[in-house]
Amino acid sequence: ECLKMTTNRLYSIYQIDLSVDDVKVGAAMKQLVGEKWLKGNRQLYQKFQHPRILIVTNKYTSETAAVNPLRSQRPKPPAEGAAQLTKIKQAIEESKEGCNFCNRSLTLEDTFGRIVREKGGLYTAENAFRLFDYAGMVIPGAVHNWMDLDYETFQKMFTYSAVLWFGNLHERHPDRTHPVLLWDIMGKAGASQIHPHMQLILVHSHNHVLCSLCKVILIILLLCKVISRRVVAVTRVRWEA
């Protein structure tokens, strides 16, 4: 009875979804994932082909947490050492060899296909170790060093590739209405690969950005309240003195 009450209370606060979807793995990608990334572990490869992603959303604050255990197996960039420009450039240069983002056949294709723009080598791909159930990437295949991105390619990553990817996915899943775009560069920012890539996520009607903004406003208001109390306290001390 106690367990039932706890479970009911939990589900009254949180929406819990388990996403189970198959991943389309090409022949070239199969060897990269199975042998290099997953070290020949067949059990992990089976899980990779049929990923299970747990998504927990707070119904009142719209905060969302997603868990994909396989993300711990994603490729890691080489150690960067000190954050000096020369060492960063060296790390970028060394990562060119064997970089699968430089060759789009070594990436996963979304169920609706790829969005390709030959100029700049732009293409979309499915996130192999996705954080949400519908997660993709925009990759400038011809540019391995993010410092070499020109303005046109950078702009088209947003205005062409990302927009079309969100549109294609929304047509197939109309309940997904809120696009989220993430971009982290280099290991210290959380990027699993040095080659530049934007992450695309299309979620339900929970507004994550608004929720984060509300947090910032709340913190500012709390700080203002604390400061005002201290000012009043100091004023009282001086007045009484």
C-alpha cells in the first residue's frame, strides 16, 4: 500500500517516458561502432541498435532529465592539456586521422534520410549516443577545425540544415513542437568529438528555455531580497546608534 501511494505521488509530479527506437547502422558504420567504440562487445552492440532512453519531466516546472546509459561508451577526444592555442590546434590536427565526421558514410542516417548541402559539406546525421529520443546533428563535413568555419557555412548550419531537420521531424511527429539546438566545442565543453557539430533535439511542449530563464529570474529576485534585508538591517543599526 505504501509503495502504491509513493508511486502515485511520483507520477502525479513527473511524466516518465521510455523511448525505444531502432538505429539504422550502415555497413561502414557497423565496424566503427562495434569494434572501435564498443570494443567488440556484442551485448552493448545489441543495445546500441535498440537504444532505451529514459525521459523524466517535471509536470510543474517543465524541467527534463534524459538518461541513455550507452552515452558512457561514446568516443572521447584526446587529452588537451593546457588551454593554449598551439596545443588546441595540435589536438585538432591529430584528431583528423580516423575522424568519422569527415566521412558522412561513417555516421548514422536519420529515418527520413539526410539533409545535404554540398557547399561546405554540410549534412545531417542521427546522434549515435543520443540524449533524447529524437536527436540529430548538423555537421560541416568539409571543415574539421571549427576555427576554419566561414560565415556562410556557419549561417547555413542554422538557417538551412537545422531548420529543415526540425521541419522534417515535426511533419512525422506533430506532437514535437519545441526545437532545441546545442553546440559544444572541444572536450572541456562536453563535446565527444573535436570535429564541429551542432546537436538538434525536438521535444514535446515543455519549454526548457523558458524554464531556465525563470530560474535565473528567481535567483536574481532572491538575491535582491537578501540584499534589501541587509540594507534595512544596517540602516536600523545606524538609526538606533
